[in-house]
Amino acid sequence: MRPIWKGAISFGLVTIPVGLYSATEDRRPKFRQLRQSDHSPIKYKRVAENDGNEVPYEDIVKGYEVDKGR
């Protein structure tokens, strides 16, 4: 892979060659929420407001409230 930019950093009599490369893949850290005391992971249940039953991911859709409660 070839660098998209080449240069050097100098500190007095010492020169360090530097190359800038484009990213080949997107890597983002995946953060989890943990309990502070023992670092155990926090889990969330998806629960319906009207009956209190847990809802599976495949039954969840997105929407917005037009009027209060609708």
C-alpha cells in the first residue's frame, strides 16, 4: 500500500520519516454500559407499555407521536 502523503518530523538532530495511509476498514469501538462496582454488563428488556410483555426485535417498528397517546 502506498502512502497518500510522505513527510518527516524533526527533533533537533533526529529526523523521523512519516507516511500517511488511508484507512482500509471502518473500525469503531463498541461501548457497553457497565455497573461501576463490578463491571457487569447492563441489559435492557424491550417491554410494551400497555401490557408489560417483552417484545422481540422483529416486532419493533419506528414511529413518532402525532397527538398525545397516538
